[in-house]
Amino acid sequence: MQCPNCGNDIPIKPESGEVQQEKFHSMLRWLGALLLMFIPGVNIILLVFWAFISKNVSRDRKNWAIASIIVYVIVIILLIVLYFMFVAMFNRLFGG
């Protein structure tokens, strides 16, 4: 890159001083994370930990944890809505 005023070369430096490399997880680590999601209670704790608490988590795992939390919240809201719809339907059908 050159200076627009004088034409001298401008050295390109990273903004933070050091370039950090992203940590990539192997397939077995992802498989382990997915298997941990099958344990009730542990899954929610781990997702919150990976998404918001831990600073030593790769960006891809953090984004995956946030997306999983969003999906869980959407599913819970849909289940609550369906529950009340079925209760209203049964009350109407059976005169409850």
C-alpha cells in the first residue's frame, strides 16, 4: 500500500499487534459436544457456559452455542402456545 500524498510504501501492521489463530475443533470434539447435549440439565449449563461465560472458547463453538440457545427458546415458546391451544380445544370439545 502506498501513501496517496508522497507515494512511499506504508507498512501494513495488524491492528492488535499479534494475529491470533482460530482454534478449530476436530470431528471427535464436536461429536463429544453433541453427545453432551443429550444429558438433561448438563446441556443447558454447557451452552450458557460456552456462549457467555468462557473466554477460552473458539468463535465457531460460541456461535453454535448461542444459536442452540435461540432454538431452545423458540421451541419452548412453541410448546407453551401449543399446550394452551390444546387445553382450549379440549375444553371446547368436552365442555370443561
